[in-house]
Amino acid sequence: MSLLQIAWRNFCHRSLSSILTTISLGLGVGLVVLVLAVYGVISDAFTRTASVGYNLVVGPKGSPLQLTLNSVFYLSQPIENLPYDYYMEFFSQPERAEMVKRFGGNPELGERPGIFAPYVTGGYVIPLALGDYFGEFRVVGTTPDFFEKLRYGPNVDQPFSFSAGRALQGFSAEHSYFEAVVGSRVAGEMNVGVGDVIHPTHGAPTGHDHELGFTIVGVMNPTGTPNDRAAFVNLEGFYLMDGHAKPIENDEADATATANSETETEDPAADIDAESEVEATDYKLISIPQREVTSILVRNGNMMFGPGMQVAINEGIRAQAVAPIGEINKLMDAIVGPLLTALLLITLITCFVAAVGILVAIYNSMNDRRRDIAVMRALGARRETVTTIIVIESFLVAIIGAALGWVLAHGAIALYSERIEQQTGVRVGFFSTSNYELLILPLILTLSLIAALLPAFSAYRTDVASNLQK
């Protein structure tokens, strides 16, 4: 009979004690695997978000981390707003002239190219305007370029797709200012879809509802990014809501009115669905002096221009430019790093408690098996052989307990996989593992070996003669 078979018979002979010890170890290992899985999900979610496509976020002076949280994750609160004419500094002279013609404002703005336009040639610039909510979700005012030019995914090459409807599109007789696109999580939790009308609340989830409504024209497929929990509205409609246009002085208002009278065109907002509760009247576009943006997403045409542009913006007094990936990495070091340390500490404590359980269970059984050990010794078994059997028995408890804990933890992960994906955008399953899990079995086996040393030493010193007489 092999030593493994003898150890297995010892395990089965004290079945109740062995099973309880194994279950205790399994629950401990299951807890360890779960907390490591939580870390893996958090890390994966941050990594996905780091692949944002753009390389700079421009916003008002203040905390770079707060600007990143607000513009990338749609968390925190906006620092301040930037005037629209600063946003225009990223465009060429013809584009700036077209903006002045369309919206009205100081004609001099259209007579020169933007200061930062050369840095952006071949790239893109996307404005964001935040401040409102739809339920607990942020409402983001932006332009159709958000859906046309942004990409996501590990290689930043996946365009946004839609489970229903379409993206925001340019203004025409078919498309109004009051259109919205919602992320997958927004659509699911708020139970809305294409054709429904949403009324954002001003300033906070509990703020007053705006009278102007936005008709949903698209529902995005899950992306695993913060865009899943945002509602995107047409920037022009965002400005038309109460409290969103910046007040201007009388002299600015007179100049704007004059410019508008010279460039007034037919307004496309006249073709608005009656269900949106907005009267089909001509809406005057908000003029440039009244416009503000919360932040600007920038991708340089040549990525080598990024650092120079960032320095040039930061040297000014109006705005700051931050690299979102760098801030996300700092965030991970500040939050996820300490979290990992805490999880590893919990892992060590849990494994140590499990090892003590193995030690207590085997050591308490030594009094019952002294005669068995003496008989084995009398039949020719060496001290080393008896010691090895005790160690193998400890390994059996460790291996079975570790396997049980792994199965329990991953069963729980698979059971809640759909909920995890909805909350984080990270898809997990029964066989989704963390690299740290590979260290659990060696750690458990090492601790079980240490736990077996005292019982094994006791077995090694068992006196044959005295125990055979009992």
C-alpha cells in the first residue's frame, strides 16, 4: 500500500474532522479568490478606460485629477467652464469664420487661425458640456464628432455601435437640436429606448426638470467604458436649456445681435417631434459670448506635438491640459495600489488561519493514532515514513480545500457575471482568473507543510514500546 493510500485512509477514518477542516480551508480560499477577482475586475476596468483614443483633456485651471474624473469617468463635479472662444483656438481660420457666421459674435474671431490649430491638424477636437443629470447618470452635451471620431477598446480601434437607432448627426431638416443618445446601462436602468423623451435635471439628480425634452435617437451597445452610464445630448440643445447660456453685457449683446442679424439663417430646430414637448418654433442659436464648454477632448494629428501643446496650454492663465492616461495611472497607484496591498494582507491572514486549522485538526488526532503509529513502526516503518504520511495528509486537506474554495469562488463569479458586466463593463465567467490566483496553491501548500511539522514531529518521537502496551 502506498503512502498516499495510507494518508487517504487516515483522512477518511476521521471523516468528520477532516471534512470540517477542509470546508473551513475551502471557505478561506474562496474568500481569497473573490477578493483577488475584485481587484482583477477593478484593474481591468481602469485599463479599458485608459484606452480613450484622445491624448489630452483641456479644461479650466484646477486639479488635473478632478478634470480627468469629470471628463473621462463622468465623476466628480466640473471645476469651472471655459469660454467658447477658447475652444475655437483649436480650429483653422475658415472653421472659425464659419462658427462666427453660424452663431454670431465678434467678427475678429474669424479673421485669424486658432493658436493651437497647427497642433491638431489631422486630429480632432471634441467639446463636452456637463452639469445636468438623467436620474443618477450624467448628461453630456457634445457634437456628432464624439461618435464619428472617438474609438475605444484595447487597440483604440472599435467604433461605437448601437443596439437600436443611430448616433447624433449633423443638423439638417431631418435632425433637430433636441436629440439624445444613451449608454447601455442608462437604457437598462432607466428603462428608456429610441423614441422616448428625457428631461434632464439641472445641476444634480434631485434638481428641477428642464422643460425642454430630448428625444432618444440611439441606444449604444455596451463598451465597458464610462460611456455606458452617460446620456449624450446635442450641444446646441444643451445651450438652449434654461441656465445654460452665459449672461453677457449689454454692449456684447448689441454686437451679437447685429452680427446675428447679418448672418441669420433658417434654423433647423423647427422640425421637432411634437412628443418632445418643444414647440416647433425657430430657436435662435446661442451666440459665442454666451457659450461655454466644460472640457475639450483633443487628439493631436501628430502625437509628437502633444507634449509641446500641453506645455503651451499650461503656461497660459486660462486653461490646463492633462494627459488622461497619466492621471488614470496615478489614480490606480493612489487607489488600486493600496487596495491590492489590503487584499494581499487579507489573503495572508486568511491563509494563516486556514493553516492553523489544519495544524489543530491533525495534532488533536495524534493521541488517537499513537497506537497505529506504534504498530506501523513495529511492522518495519521508519520514522521518516510515518512523518511523510502526516505531511501527505496535510497536503490532501490543503489541495482538496483549495480546489473547493476555487470552485465556490468562481461559481459565485459566474452567478453574478451579468451584474458585474452591467456595473463595470468587464465580462467575467467561471474560468476568468487573476494572475495572483496562481500563487494561492503554492502558498497554501507551504503553509500546510509548516502546519504539519508539529504533528509530524510528534509522530516522529512516538515511543513504540509504551504505545503498543496500551
